[in-house]
Amino acid sequence: MTDWTIEARAWDDPAGAALRAAQRAELDARYGNDNHEPGAAPSAGDIDVFLVAVGDADGTAVGCGGLRRLEPSAAEIKRMYVVPPARGTGVATAVLRALEEAALARGWTTLRLETGTEQPDAQRFYEREGYHRIPLFGVYAGSTLSVCYERTLRP
């Protein structure tokens, strides 16, 4: 798959919810339990932007990502996920760039994120895309499972 469209969707959109459930199941299997996320899970009340990548040929949802505002000029990337068959096709990079554009449109010039110690693939992805490791922030401070990243965006 190489053709997709990225669409803004509501947090409770069924395709987005299915992607987040698939992500959760994958992470539960990777960590061996369902207790691998510090802090409150994101919700419709605190996600400002939610994007879903859909295949142009059939409209199947293949990836997603959201933004949660942290402070006036910063936001956190939440629930970045791409289904396994679409990995390596550029979907993740396209969703990330769309999130960055949405952040800049809102005046957010700093993006932060948390990923996990058992997600070396995600760590490599964010490092390749210009994010650098930072000390654990917010609810992640003190977590033994978290790795945090940040990128300053330029308009």
C-alpha cells in the first residue's frame, strides 16, 4: 500500500477507535500486561487533534495519531499507530508530518511524546524523524517503562 489520505476525525470515530484498540492489544502483548501507560489515558475531552490515515483504494484505516495540548506552545503526540501491513510504506511519517502541521497551525512549536522501553522500533522512528530524547516529563517522570522525546517545530 502506498496511497492514503489523512483525515481529521473525532476521537470516538469507529475507525480510530479500532486502530487504538489494535495498538493497545499489540502493546499489551509486547509488555506482557495491560499496565504500561503512566497517567490518564487520552480521551475526547483532552485530544485536540486526531488524524486517521485511510487507504485511497478501499478506505481502510491504516494509521492514526493525535495531539493533546500541554501548555500554550506545546503539545503531546498521543496514539501514533500504523497497522502492521502498512508499516514501512510512509504512513507513519505522513501522519507525523500532518500532526506537526496541525500543531504549527495552532501555534504549538514544541511537540513531546512518550514511547516505551519495549518499543525500539518507535524510538528509532522518532529519532530518524528529528526528535531527541529528553528527561521524562509530566506523568512519565519516574516511570521505568517510558522514554520521552521532543522536537521544536519551525514554521
